[in-house]
Amino acid sequence: MEHTPRSFDAVELELLWRRLISLVDEAAAALVRTSFSTLVRESYDFSCVVTDAQGQSLVQATESIPSFIGTLPETVKHFLRFFPAEALRPGDVLITNDIWLGTGHLPDITVAKPIFREGRLVAFSASTAHAPDIGGKIRSPEPREVFEEGLQIPPMKLLRAGEPDETLVAIIRKNVRTPEQTMGDLWAQVVALDLMEERLHVLMEQAGLHDLSDLAREVQARCENAMRAAIAALPDGTYHSALQTDGLLDKPVTLRMALTIAGDRIEVDYSGTDPQVDRAINCALCYTYAMTMYGVKVCTTPTLPNNEGAWRPISVKAPEGCIVNPVFPASGGSRMLIGHYLPMLVFGCLGQVVPERVMAACGSPMWGMNQSGVNAAGKPYANMFFFNGGMGGNVHGDGISCLSWPSNVSSTPVEISEHIAPLRIHHKRLRPDSGGPGRHRGGLGQEILIESRSDTPIAVSFLAERTIFPAFGIEGGQAGAPGMLRINGEKVDPKRQYVLQRGETVLLATPGGGGHGDPGLREAGARAADLASGHVTDATPYGP
């Protein structure tokens, strides 16, 4: 019998859309409540989405990580290549952490569950979450190839018709330092998948939907049309931007972008970007794609829902073998140290035509401190804590201090850090004068002094950038303060792993954001407030 497409009036469509958002947000909340690690509970390093039967994204949870919005549906499409619809059964749960099919690094585990109605595949519920440990060297830029970075899980079934693959579970547990936390988070992801499936069945039953094809077509088409209209309003042309990252010691990395606007389409090309390196800062194309899309969307349609339709008018390409499209067996565990710069490259291009929509550079990539060791009970442990820098100033106001961007991962609270790790935090405070001067000042970074309280050695590594090239200002604004990393008071290479003994200290000072506009034009009241609060102690850049 031929299918007659169903239409939706505005009220019905809005109600169905809000219910879709509600069900993925409820699943995200369940994942947070049932997870074991701080990465999910405190830092919100995860995502939940529902896709249609072809793996095209329909709706994502409000708290989702921006990069996962772009990578997670693509992983579902990869699952369908390995497991066509006819090979799937109710109760199946698919799993992978493959760098090139997933999010660009092994700690992010992606799971997806096919959803059936009346015997037909109608959707997928899917989730990605950063595991507390995946084995191998603790996360750092040091590994030279993916084999050093931990356990690789090819696309396979974690559950078959509701029954766990106990062999796979045993392999995961044996290869990680934190088997209870890692598997606890993984089963929490499965809980989220089940909840999305349950709530979607209720919605479809109440709305009289036999499948999601008509609803997905309507939602995605509206988003696609809105994105195309926003792009068409921009002047055609090819715009270029480039920047340097700290890269490796004495060897910065240059990233280049050409962004072409042609009618209602945008093409982004990374030709001229430096080659991949034999360290773990390579950024797989899946992550490059996601972060590039995010940058375009922020500048064009920031309030538009995130789904497949919004991405259709945008294409991304990069030469094979460059640092934003590395080839196997490249390592990529610290790919954010490159990937978090990509939205700023988009700003460098689109800022030439819509300068009011972009901000100065941020004190990102966000910083992180990884630790592993053996606790007093003789059990291995691994932790990762995040610390954020300052946002860049923009045409509307000052940059916000200590806020993650372009990711939305939260800083780990001191109380949690000291509770789960043998560490003492002597202080965690704003960095005066770290925000770049401007009519609108850059946000401040933060300074954290950490002491080891462990009787056994702690291996530590860092995610740290902008220690050489600070966050730049725009429209006459000045750069923010660069980041700084010291161990026992001595400046160290942030791309290496170190061992701490009891009483030794780490000082992390995250970068400030760049300023926007001429500092001499900053309002007198804002200057006085900066000085009174201690955010600024040197007023020289602002003039008399």
C-alpha cells in the first residue's frame, strides 16, 4: 500500500517538537543520575540524540556537547553500514569508539539502539559519553599512534536482543583502570537509550505515527530552509583565515581555512593546513566536520534546532593526511587541542562579512589534568578534571570568565576533585589582568594550585594550549594572557607526562580571552568596576 505523506499544522508540529526535546532531555538527566564518573555527573561530557531510521539526526538533548551533535548521528550511519536494518533486532545495542567512525578519540564510547514499531525500524536512540578510562597511556599528547591510546572497540553489538555480550564486557573490564566506573557509565548510557525508546513509543502511539519519516522530513526540511536562507543573506565569495597553535615543543601548527559562500551553500576547505604529526593532537575528519559545522551555525542560525537539516547546506573537506584529516594509525587522544580552534577559523572568515556576530578569541582549548596511580587500597584509579579559560569579548559586552568554549564541558568542583583523588587544592581563583584589554574586555582565566597527597607516585598529563600563542583580540582589542603550567614552580612542557611524588605541586593558569574594540573607548564605569573587583590591576592599556 502506497504511503501518503502526513502534514502537520504549526501547533501540532510545535507540540511534537517540544515532546521530542523533553524525551531526550529526560534521558540525559537519567544518564547523569545513574552515571559513575565525574566526567558525566559534573562535567556533562556526553550527548543523547534520536535519529530517524537512516541515522539522520532529529533531536538532541539540550546539554549535549556541540561536537557530539555533529559526530553522533554520523556514527549511527556508520553502524548501519556494518549492521543493515535487516540485521538488527529489538533489544540490540550497538557500540564503538573507533576514532574515525566515532568522535576522533578512544575515550568517547558511542552506543545506539534501533527502535522498532510494528516490526519496522523507525528510529535510533543514541548516546556518546567520555569514559573515565579506556586503557593505554593516560590521555596526553604523547602517544605516537592509536595503538598506544587504549582499547579500540570496532562496531559491534554490546547487547543482542537484550542479552549482553559478556565476552566484550570482560574485555573492556580487563583493559581499563576503572572497570566499575567505566562499565557503570556504559550501562547508564544504555539506560538513557531505553528511556528514549520508551518515551518515543508513547509519543508515536498518542500522535498516531506509524513511523518518524513524515515528522523527520518536516522538521529537517524547515531547519534546512532556514539555514539556506541565512546563508543566502550573506555576500557570495571566498574568505580566508589562518592561525597558529602551540602545537608541539618548538614546532607550532598552522591551520588554514577557505570558506566559500555560493548562493545558499557554504563549502569549507582546509587545504594548506599542516600535515598530521606523530603525536596525539591529530583531529580526525569526523571531529573537524562537527566543530566546523558548529562555527558556521553560531554565526548564521544560532537559535535554529540542531538536526540533519541544518547541516545539509554545508560541506567540509580537508586533504588526506593533514592534521585535521589524519590517516590510520594516527593518534588523536588530545584532538581537542586542534579541534577547538576550528570554530575560531570560521569566525575569522565570516567575521569579514558579519563582524557583529563574532567574538575575539577565547582562552580555549579548555584545559584538563589527567591522573592515574594506585590508591591506598592497592587499586588502580584514573581521573580527569577540566579547567576553563576566559571567553573573548564581543560587540555586546565583556567575555565571560572561566567558561568553556567551543565545548560546553564544566569545570570540576574542588570538593569533588579532593574527594575522589589524593589531591589538595590550595587555591582556585581568577587570574587578574588575564582578560585581553578592549572596549569590551576578554574574560579572565583561572589559577589552580594542586598538591599531591598520595603516598604512591601519581602519573599526570595535561591538555593545555595557548601557552605560546595567546587568545587574540579583534577590532582593536588586545590579546589575553597566555596560559602557564608549572610543576614545583618550574615551567614545564605541557605536552609531556610527569610523575608527582607526595608534596609536589602543579600550578595551572588558564588563558584569558581576547578583547574587543579599542581599550581607550572602554566606559569609565566599567574601568572603575574592573579595578575595584581586582579583575584589572594594570590599567595602562586603557589610557589616562
